[in-house]
Amino acid sequence: MALFLLLLLVAVVLGIIGVTAEGLGFLLAVGIVIFAAAVIFFAVRVSRRARRRPVR
């Protein structure tokens, strides 16, 4: 969970820098990619955790 939050924080910071700084639009793209990776990482962790529960 801490890794997910760290990735989200990095994505937001890079996105803000990419939007505000002139000529650094690529940082916005990097922030979007990191955000997508964080969401996918979180979804995989949640789906793996759900499968481990025994069926009653």
C-alpha cells in the first residue's frame, strides 16, 4: 500500500511540474504513465488477495 501511495505522489508531482514548467511536457506524460502503472499494480494486488480467501 505504501508503494502505491508513493507512486501516486510521484505521478502527481511530475504532472504538476510538467504542466507548469514551460518545455517540460514530457514530465506530464511520464506522470500519466506512472499513474497508470500504480493503478494496475494496485488492481493486481487486490485481485490476488481476493483469490486467497477460502470458500465457505
